[in-house]
Amino acid sequence: MVAASLSDMDVTGYLARLGLDPEPPSAAALRRLHAAHVERVPYEALEIQLGRPTPLDPAASLARILRGRGGYCYHLNGAFSALLAALGYQVTRHLGGVQGSAADAPNVDRNHLALTVTGLPDAPETAWLVDAGLGDGPHEPLPLREGTYVQGPHTYRLRPSEVAPGGWRFEHDPAGSFTGMDFAPGVAEMADFAEKHAWLSTAPESGFVRVCVVQRRDEAGVDTLRALTLNRHGAKELVESPGDWWAAAGDVFGIPAALFTAAERERLWRQCVAQHEAHVGGKGSEVVPSA
């Protein structure tokens, strides 16, 4: 399990970012934490788009979150697991693998950090899949029991993994941005993801390098900004100016433009334009990164 490592000040600041007050562990409190995290802390890899790979250390991820930023699975679930441990939850990190399309075979290739929570006082026999790092994934935790689960417009399925004995497979809604995720039953350390994190941060083939994507989940659905396309549940809008792009980043995803220099904002805008033009011209793909 994850050891508690956050200071009281860290916990206070983190909960303030989530708009929550501290409360003892319970199934209801866990749901509130999870929902607030995916609603308020965006799934984004803007640092990678700027050529600045980020550290895996949850403390560094937390510092970025407290500044008003987000991250992708290693950052979001890394920091969230530290918060849960500090609040008294029994949380475990796991090796995971996200499959971006039906053509990708199920695997646990470490492109995803998954979390589970056990031992809740009011549900001691139930384990929970807790995942704030799947972009358009679950809004609330899912009990680790085989079955189908509906959250807002999405229907998910959980079943034992065929590629990670003792682990589990999460199958996304057909309308989701990826097909599924498998995770292994054992305990993972943050260092276990270092090699894959380096590849995802720098490789030309990495989805995080190829496409600028920002996402947030709420009870009703998903907001996605992919290059220049703002998509709210199938209602798409083309963002046509840098001012509108940064307004969307701030108003929809909570990422203040003031956190970036003028040169950084210009670079991100130019890259999004190029990615959009490549997609429209059939020379590229705007697939959501698989992690």
C-alpha cells in the first residue's frame, strides 16, 4: 500500500483545490474525492507539448496540481494516491496498460498507473477501482466485481483480466476515447513506470507528443480539447483563435493562461494548428494518448 507522505499543508491545499473539506474514509467520501478530482484537475500533457518532460515524483505532481495544472495518469494517480493515503485510505498502485483502439491487444505494458482502495470502514469486503488518470474514464470509483456499470452517458464493464492473472480489465464505453485497460494485482512503485514515462514524454510515436489533448469528466459527460476541436459529448466546435483556445483552457478545464509565458502560449497554439491541419488533411491522427 501507499505510505502517507503528504504534509498537513499539502493535504489542506489539495482538498482546497478539490473544493472539499477533510472527512474520515468511507465509500461516500471516496466517491466525493474521486468525482471532484476528475472534475477539477484536468487530464493534460502540455509540458510534453512544450518539450519539458515532467518528473514522476508524486510530490512534484502535487506541486503542479496546486498551481492549477493537471497531468496524465502517472501524475494524477500518483498524487491522488498520496492524498488518499494521507487521509487514511488503504490505497495500492498497480501496473496497468491502456489500449487505445480495438486493434491493440490487451496488455499490461506500464503505460498506465492504476489504483485500488480496500478496507473502507463501511465496506470492508469491497475493493474499488479508483482512477483519476483515464481522461474520459469513470466519474466515480467502481467496485471490483464483475459486471456492467453506468455512469452518466457511459456504460463500463469490469471483468477478470485475461493477460494479468489475478488482475482486472476495465472496458470503456464504445463512445470512449480508448477501448480498455488491464491492470496487474501486485504492488507497483513509481520507479516501475520511469522507462515508459520517458518514452511517452519524448518518442515521436507517443500520442502525448503527436497530439495536444486536454480532458475533464463530470457527472453528465466529458469535455475534450483535441488540437483545435472542443468537444462536449459529440457537440464539436472549432476553436479559431489563440484567445479562444486559452479561454477554453481556462473556462472549461481550469488551466489559467497566466501560468504560461507568451512564447509558450504561442508555441502551443502553433502546434495545435499544425496538428489540426494534419488531421484534416488526412496526414495524421487525433487519437487520445493511451495513458
